Amino acid sequence: MKQRIVLVLWLLVLPLFVQAHLIDSQKLLTVAEYGRFSLSPDGDNVTYIQRGKNSYLIINYNVKDRTAKSIKNIHVSNALLDKYWVSDDVLLFEVTGKKANHTFLAKRTQDGFKEIRLDRKWSVVRGFPSNGKHILISERKKRQKYQISLVEIESLFSQVKPKVRNLFSTSYGHNQLFYESSIQQLIGFKEKDNELLVSSRALDDPNWSLLLTAQADQKNYFLPIGFLDSKNMVVLSNKDSDKVSVYAYSLVENKIGDLIYGNDKYDVIGADIENGEVVSVSYLRHGKPHHEYLNKQKAVFKSRLSKELEGLSLTTLAIDRSGENHLLFASSPTHAGSWYHFDSGSDVLTRLISAYENLEEYELARTQLIEATTKDGIRLEGLLTTPRVNDRKVLIVMPHGGPVGVQDSNVYRPEIQLLANRGFTVLRVNFRGSAGYGKAFQNLGIGALGGDIEADILTVLDKVNERFSFTKTCAMGSSYGGYSSVMLAIHEPERFDCVVAAYGIYDIPYLFSSSNFHGKEEMIKRIEGAVGAKADAQEKPSPVYLAEQLNVPILLIAGRRDYIAHFEHSHRLKQVLEIHNKEVETLFFKHVGHGQSSWYRQRQESLSVIDFLERVLKLEPLKPSSDIEKALLANESLELAALYDNEDVILAPNYNLAVKFNERAAQYDNTDALYNLGKFHQQGLGRVKDFIKAKGYYERAALKGHRDAKVALAKLYFHGTGIEKDTVKAHEVLASITEISEHQEESLLRLMLYCQTPLNEKQAQRCLTYPVDFLNKFESPTMSTLARLIVSEDTPSDIKTSLMDLIVQKYHIDTLDFTLKVRGMGTYVWSRHIGYSWRDKLVPIDQAHYIPNEPKQCYLEAFVDLDGVDTGKRGAAIIRWEVFNKGKLEEDGFTIFRGKTTKAWRYKVDMDNPGLTYQVSVFNLRGEQVQSFKCENV
């Protein structure tokens, strides 16, 4: 894929106008176009990645001459694991591979970059000083041993054997080592019996020295983050305080020492260390990332930049060795983030690029702080995001997951921005149990599910309703948020109008028994740390046992492969809601775990939620104000349609919704939607099968130049299925196609036309030349087409003979004549028999003991008996299946079986539709029928 290299350089400039209408969900819910920035040690170069559709580029930007050059183009299936400079001119990057990860070095030259791949057994140790001469590697050996060695960088790019100096071997693995340049020590760490062991050694020392041991403790937080000197580390901990604070840790005494920084309201989440000093700390203040500078020089630095980056949270990503060149990242709740280069020597701030350049023209929805106090005196913070446009006066109350140890923050959230852009106000609450507010506040949430937590949410909701007016209110959440959303609607039926619950827990006792893993002592303790004691689980409110009290529409979203909140939770809730005749819709994904793993599916899920809200709340559809917005809404409708008609994605396709979304897109003259509607009416999916309507939709799309619609229309005319056969019109429609790229269905239809009704000698010749080419490009569908031509009465006999000869020669068929020795024939089903354990057996329907919920099969099993001695000979048979509705052919298909005949050949057709007749016929390559039988789907 060819990609353009883009790097925008300008001082911070406000856009000339602000777009305030619909934002394309494909711009919001998608992977960032740019990212992974890093600064070279000398400050002259910045590398980053630019993502495309199927690949991403690693690009180098030279700060001095302002030029960008591509280093490597990598396919998206090879994820970038790491990227950093090992010297002024050499970049390291590591990517995933099919069987192993691969590490590359790229050296900057006058013409670009020279690249080499390191030995796959090598892993480069992070943090080793970038002196430009050596890298420190860990090489995997036998018996879980690793060789630590110094490798000369220059020798790796020469034609001779790399210069390697072995230092020592160790039991620390690749992922358990890093080099701490501030104390010039190699650090190794391991976990053993729930204890963290950290050791160090200089490269020329004979032994490791134990630095610290820390016991894993759910009640207390402990995280080493850096070194002050060789005897003291910096740690984040709340062992001796309510809030997580910054402490010195004595390596000599192996204990927490002096307090460096603590906040009386919030937990500290990070600290920066420079030259043996903690220069800044970070925490979430009112939910928003805040950096507090403890070093006066750094505070001045922040003040200088804040003037130009007002409203943005600033993070220093890297500083060069001179201390003058800074790589910065600035973001806010309304801005996903941009990278900047700051030269403190010349006092010049330069904007590099934004993570999402396509969003720069829009002004996104703002979030404000809502504070409230509970009756028992607990101070709460909520975050209210209000729409800038299309305000529908609908409030979405969105509890976060967890519920303990998780926090909602006021940062850029694309799914929140999409809801706001479509007119919904979103309220998020950091209820008791949330992280970030201290140990005591977090512990209040243990076992408080279904009660005090939901009361906290309602307290903040009351405060919101004092200031704002809404016509509708819905609860929406994921994981614990799904549970909480259901419980809110059960507790307050007058205040909530609908529920969206995704990947939730709905049966509290089942949490402790949903798998063998969940029954282990360690996992039980983790679960108890959120929902309370296992012994009290039966007393906790569970939506499954309170379903009769839910009186609003609910959308349940779940993943079949969710092993955190097991799918059974959602399945049980769905069943009991249906038993109580509640209004429940489901969106159950086949291959999804505890939430979506792709942006495309996340976008489809988010759009389905918005559609659910619009339908059950009876909201007026948003009106597009331009052709761009019409196309936007049409494309989003198509994405939803593609979700609901895909049986490989969701457990139960909803063809009615798929048709609805295509009809919505068709209102904006979307040709893909018109074509899809033709397919749905032709196949009878979501609508009664109607070939006349299908033809009409195909014609409308074809008039607008839709190639697939033209092919589908030509096929209708050619086959005459449901409409009058007209090969002349089929030729005319195909002749209107101007695209020259290969199109499989079109090519095979042309083959049929040229063989049966050629308009000239050139077409007749192509009947004989096309198959040779097509068999190499798309063999299986070409074989099916050749079988249809051979059996069809409309194919001239000389053409049949030529096609037969082609198959015989290409596949080395020894004989054409055969008979069938039938072993089984008729309507079969899968049945579970004694002796077959959990495996089912395909048997005649009258012999079935138990029939699972699977379609019947029109089945044939037979030995092919060739003339003479069969051993070693190759035969071929054409098989045709047909579907009849009251004696009228609705659908058919062909295939060719070929090969040796020493084993039985088997063929089956799924009988999906009741009330229809299925017929299977067997022919030889001359087109002569050998066997035929019918299966009634009664």
C-alpha cells in the first residue's frame, strides 16, 4: 500500500471555522493515525508511526532541516511492540511475527536508513546508555538461562561477524531485565510466592545484590518507579497513608522512608525523576490529569508553555542529553492529543502533528464537574458531558466498571463524544469504591453493589437535575456498569426510561462458580474484594432474581467468549426477562470477550446503542444538513446493516433490522443499500421473497453505476428465476459495465452467456478460452459454472464436449462412466447416540434418538463404481441441488466431485427453510443423470 508521509509543522493556529454538526463515527471511533513518537538522544530526530488501512509507516523527522523520511512499511498484522533510539543515529524497533517477534536496527545514512534484523534469540535490554557504540543484549540459552552480552553496534552493519563480548549468564528472562543508567546497574525482578523481588548488579560485578522485597497486598498499593541514588528508590504507596503518595524507599533498610509528596484529596498516579530529584507528580484532579511541579525550574517551564497551550494537559515524553530539546504531548477532554517540539535554547514551540488530524476542524463536547455530598457525608465527583449540537434533552447515566479500584476520568473519550454529538448528555459518577480518592473511599465500595453505590449515583443525579432539565433518562454501562444500570432502573422505575447493559454480571452467586478458575482461592479473594464475602453472595441483589421488577426496555450486549463476566450472566437475564414478558433486545457477539477488540466492531456496537435509544425513546431522527452528512448517515446505516445480517459475528442475525438500516441508507440514494435490498428481497431475508422488488432495487442501483447490482440484474435476466428470462437484456446490462478490474461473478456470468447465447464469434471463442484462465484464478466457482453448462439443455453439444475434455485433461480423469452404490440417501439429522459421548452422528431422521437445534440435511453417501477395475483410477461426478416451493424452482447450485473412488463420497445440503422440497441429482461429465432423489422439509 502506498502511503503519503505527512508531518504538519506550524505554530499553534486556531482553525478559521468550527464545524458544529454531525461528526463521522469513522473519524471518532478509529485508531489514531499518528503515534509512538520518540526523540533521538542528540535531539535532532523524531520518529513516529503513521497508520494506513493495511500497514503503517515508521517515519523519521529531522528537526533541523524539517524533512521526513520513511524507515519501514509494516503490515498491520505485525504489531509494533517497541521503538526507541539506541544511539544518535540508530533506531531500534520490535514487531510481532507469526512464530516469533523480530527486532530491527535502522541506522541513519545520507540516503535514508540502513536496516538489519537481529538474531531472533536476542532481546535488547532497555535503558542501556545510548553511547552510540554498544547495545546490551540478553540471549536465550538452554535450561532457562540467558547470556548477557555487549554487542558493538557498528559491527552489526558490517559484512563481518558481529563483535560480541559475553559478560555473564542469568536466570532473569528477557522481560525481567532493564538497565538503570542513573545508578549504572542492571535491574532484575521476579515474582515468587506473591512477593516481588528486585535485584541489581553492575556489569562487571560477579553477583546480584537484593535491592528490595515487596509483598503483594490487595489492601495496600506499592509501586517502585525510579531511583534517587544507589541507596534510595522512589515508590508510590499508601501503606502508611490513606492516599497513594510519593515516598523515598531505603534500599539499605528495605523499608519506606520519608514522604516526598502527598495530596490530601487524590491519589498520586505518577512522578518524574531527573538527576536524583522528583521534579513533578501527577494525579487526577476533578477527574482531569494534573501535573504539579516540585522543581522551580520545571514550574517556570510549565508556566511558559501554558500560555500557548491553554486548556491542555502537558506531558514531557523525552528530553535530549543537552536538556534543550523537548518532545511534548498535549491533550484535553476535547482533544485526543498533539505532539510538540520545544527548543528551550531558542524558546520556540513547534506543533508537530495531532493523533487525529481529521478531528481538528471540529469543536468537541465539553465536560463539567458535578460535586455532591451523600447523606452520610461522602463527597462525590461526577462528570457531565453536554452536547454542543442536536441536544435531545436525553440524559445517559453511565456507571463505570469495577466497581472497586476503577475510576472515570475527564480525558478524551471517543465513545462519549459520539453520544454527545448525537444529542445525548452523559453523566459519569465516581461513586464509593472508585480509585483515585484514597484507600478509605475505595474500601467503602466493597460489597456495596446494588445499594450504596447506586445511591451515590442517584445523589449526583439529583444534583444534575437541579441544574438541567431532561425529558428522558436512561442507564447505560459495561461490566459492573451493566449490573448497576439494571439495578438503577429496578430501584427507580419512575426515573429511568431504558437500560443498555453490556458485558455485565447479573447473578452474584454465579460469580464464584462460573468456571473452575473462579472457584480457586486466589480468584475468590479477588471477587470478594469487589462484591464482598462469598458467604453473603446469596443476599446481594441480583438482576436475574429481580427481573420481574424491571419495567423499561433493555438492550443486553454480551460476548460469547467473555470469561470475566461470563456469557451465561447475560443469557440467564435474557431468559428470565422473556419469561416475564419484558421488552428485551440482545446483541450477542460470537467471537468477542469482555468488550470489543476492534474499532470497527466497537463502532457498530456504539451505533446500535444509539439506534436502540432512538427507537425505544421515540426520538426524532437527526436531519442531515448537507450532502456530506447524508453520506455519513448512509454509511453508518450500512455498517449497522452489515452487523445484523452477519451470522459469523452475532449469535442471532436480525434480518428485519438489517433491511431497515439498508432502507434508511437508501433514502439518501446510497447505491450499496439499494443493491443490498435487492439481495434481501431475492433471498427472502427480512422480507418475503420477491423477485420483482429485487429486480427494481437492482435496476435503481444499476442506473447509478453500481457494478454488483448490474451483475445481479443480468443474472436474474439470464436465469429467469422469478422473472421472465431475457438473455438479450442480460447482454445489454453487462455491456454497460465499464470497469475493467476482475470481478468473479461477472466473469462467470459472461462465461455462461458466451457459451450459450454468444452475440458474435469473438464471444463464442471466449467460451473456450475463459475457463482455462478462470480455473487458475477462482477454481471452485468456475467448476460450479462448468457443471451448470454441461448439465444445461441450453448449452450446445459441441460446447459441452469441449468443456468435458477440458476437465478430463486438467484433472486427469480416467473414465466418464460410473454407477453409484448408495450407502445412505434422504433426509438426515444430527442425533446424539449412546456410545458417541458428546459427539453427534448423522443418521436418517426416522432413526434419530435426539435431534438438536440443527437444520436437517438432504444427504447422499455412496461409492462411485467405475467401469472395470477401480483401483488407482480417477473419476468425476456432477452434483446439482435444487430447492422447490410448491413445485417452482427457487434456488439451485452445482459442484463437481473428482478423485479416486476407493472411499465413499459424501454430499449434503442444509435444509434451512421448512415447507420446501430439496432435490439432489448426480450426473456424469457428459451431463447424463445417474441418480436423483428428493427430501421434504416438513
